[in-house]
Amino acid sequence: MNQVVEKALRGMALLKVSNIRHWTDRTFSFNCARPAGFRFRSGEFAMIGLMVDGKPLLRAYSIASPSWDDDLEFYSIKVEDGPLTSRLQHLQEGDEIVMRPKPVGTLVHDALIPGKRLFLFSTGTGIAPFASIIRDPETYEKFDHIVLTQTCRQVNELDYGHDLVARIRGDEMLSELVGDKLQHIATTTREESPAMGRMTDWIRDGRLAAATGGPLDPATDRVMICGSMAMLQEHKALCEGAGMSEGSNSEPGQFVIEKAFVD
Ligand code: A2P
């Protein structure tokens, strides 16, 4: 390795890629072995990427696996002209990615005050941090009812989420922990499916309340939101309208938000 590359890689971890799955022509997931000593809190993100022209090209990616897992899982969008994802989508088993091993983020239990119901609202690849949260035992210790929602344009974009929940239910240890606490609501907006519409509309017109046992209640409900900027703003306004305040790592609150990765 030449000295320039060596210098660029200082402080970075090199991770070997496995289990690459292309879910749609716009999304894929892959795993990496967790480097020794790398710890994170479920729901956090890290900077990952590839070496391009001797320099690391990094983007923020939510870690989709839970903090206890030996593997790190990532769920990514493919953007045709995206500087990173146009390259990352061609990863092959055994290739290496780089990661800055400093996880951060607000979609973590530490940023929420205790409650009874936990709503995890996502669109598209915004489901990634919640794939981590819903496989973390702490979630089921802290909450009685967890509602994971994902809204996508097309039906096949929901496959990753359906597979994730099926894997949880099929896992002996996790399924015991999860019991009947986890509810999954998957909706589409541009293709016919059993459940249609944006979740923001479901909140406003009472469909979410009907499906989950009651409207958002600031006394007992906690919310995490991950998606596009427009989606975050709309959900945030709905939370605030319901009397909730935004939390952070230093000052926990009733809801937290984070932008899903875009490239
Ligand atoms: P829609 O098809 O009605 O725009 P995108 O790919 O544009 O990020 O959208 C992913 C999903 O998020 C789509 O189903 C889209 O619905 C939905 N969406 C887009 N903007 C919002 C918003 N402001 N609030 C809630 N859902 C949204």
C-alpha cells in the first residue's frame, strides 16, 4: 500500500463485505464483520464508503444490525449518479469497504424519556436504523408496544422490511423477547397494496390510531422518525401538534428525528 493511501486510511477500519442482497433495482443490503472493539448503540450511524483515487469517499449510513450482533448490516439506496452509491452497488463478496469507527446519532434509546408505546416511522431506506432498534432487547425491556411503519412508493420496496420482521419472528431467541409487542405497518403510495397511503395521512385521518389502539399521546408514546427531509418535517410537526417535544442525547424528549442516507 502506498504512503498516501496509508495516510488516508489512518484511523479507518477496513471491513470485508458478505451477504450482499439486491432487493430492488434501487436498494441493496450487505453485511461486514464487526471490527474488534467497535461498539455502537442500536440506531446509530457511521461513516462508511470506498477508497476512490487514494482517498476515502464516505457517507453516513445507519447501522441496520443491533449492537449485540457480530456482523454490521447496511441497507442502501442506489443512486445512478451518486458519487458513492453508484460504486457501492457493484460490491462483490469479499470486497472491502472503509469505515470511520465513530458511531453517532439521535435515533437511540438514550434520547427518549421512558414511555409505553414506541413508534418508528420510516420511508424508504429510513427503515435501516429501526432494523437495529427492533432487534435490540432493550427496546422490549423499555416498551410494551412497538409500531414499525415503512412507507414506500412500490410494493417490492417493502421486501426488506417484511423479510426483517419474518427473520425476527423466525429467530428462537428474538421471537421470545419480542412476543406480540412488535407491530409492522407497511404501506405504499404509488402501487396498489393491502395498505396504502403516507403515514402522515394515516396519523391525520385516524387510520394509525385505529390500527394501533389510540392516537399519539405525549404522556405514554415515544417516536423515532427517519426519512427524507420533507417527511421528517411533516412528522415532526405532527408530533409537536400532539404536544411532544424533540429529544437529543443531552436532553431526552418524546420524539427524535434523523435524515435517511441520500447520495
Ligand atoms: P409519495 O409517493 O406520496 O410521494 P421518496 O422516494 O420520494 O423519498 O418517497 C418515499 C416514500 O415516502 C413515498 O411513499 C412517498 O410518498 C413518501 N413521502 C414523501 N414525502 C413524504 C412526506 N412529507 N410525509 C410522508 N411521506 C412522504
